[in-house]
Amino acid sequence: MKDFIRDFAVCPVCQKEFSFDKVASTSIKISSYDLDLKPEYRDINVSLYSLITCPNCYFTFQEKDKDYIYEYLNSLNTEEVKLFLNKIDKKSLPEADNSSSKSHEFYATQLMIAANIYAILGLPSEVVKILIKFAWYYREQNEEEKELGILYYCGKIIEKNYQTFSEEDYIFSLFYLGYINYRLNNKKEAANLFDYLLKNYNNPTNPYLKAAKFLRGELK
Ligand SMILES: [Zn+2]
């Protein structure tokens, strides 16, 4: 069985088609989860392939959004995205690479570009998901200060926007706000957030509620 499958996407900004490698579902193996449900992958680091970049204009988006990302673009925000992409000094960046041999450096570049693009598109819950992956990236590199910096910034975006999120993203985001407070040593605020979630939502299959219950126990 092959570990990667070649797929194609059309850039919603410059309309160029490009190929990318995605991990075959049979090659996604998780050995454990961190306290915030960051998966620890065996063999292939699947997160690395969750973002794809147009090699022509550097528009970068989540692979899961490839069939409907164009729905979020209109003439106004497309111009804003183009301005942002033009401002990036592409010569100083690693070359766009959507292949199975993508480097960690290029993945970090993709995270930075994607976080900016989803912010321009007015999708803060997606910005949160990308920033959490950015924090995971620094955790894997053992750069705790940078990880905490990203988590702090992510917490600010959650605080500003969570009331507009769908129920699924609301639970996910409030769990992370609790986790971020836990990591930043604001134990009381973390406990309050977990208590709020556990009091108001009772879905035994939701992994974030389970993780909230576990972390709440750690805070006693
Ligand atoms: Zn493009």
C-alpha cells in the first residue's frame, strides 16, 4: 500500500491547477494524544499535509476545504488576499512544496500564510484551528516560548469571537481557552472555563468535553 495519494486542486485566486500529496487513510496511525488532544502520529506526521499552497501565487488553505474554499471568496476579500500575497517576500521563503517530502520549514510558512488568509476571509474559528497547529509545530520543535506565544494570541482570538461560533466550534474553542489558561498558569480561569463547559454540555462522545473533564481533575 502506498503511504501517499496524489490529488489535485484548483487555486481559487489565480485558477491554476496544482498537485499535492495526501496521506492515505491506511497510513494515518496515532500512538497517543497530548492533554489538548494533539495527536502523536507514528511514522508519518499527518499534520504536515493538512495545508496546501498554490505554487503560482502562494494562496494557502486547508486541504479539507479544497472543494468549497472558493465559496468564501468574493471580489472584495480576493483583492485583500492578493494584496497580502503580494506583500510576502516570496524569495525569502522556502519554495512551495506540496509533495510527500515537504520540509518542516515550509509547513511553518504555510501555517503563517493560512492564518492570515482565513483572517482576511472572516473565518476566525478556522484561524483558531490553524494557530493550534502552529502551537503544535513549536511543541514538536521543543520551542516552548514560541508555542506559548501562539497559544496566547490564539486565546485572544477565541475571546473576541467565540460567541459567533457554531456549537461544535464553540465547545472546541472554549476547551482550548481553558487549556491555554492552564498552560499560561491562570489555573482559576482554566477551572472556571472547564466547569462552565461541563455544566452546560453533556455529550459523552465529544472528545473536548472528555479532555476538559480530565484537565479539570488535574486542577483540583
Ligand atoms: Zn494561485
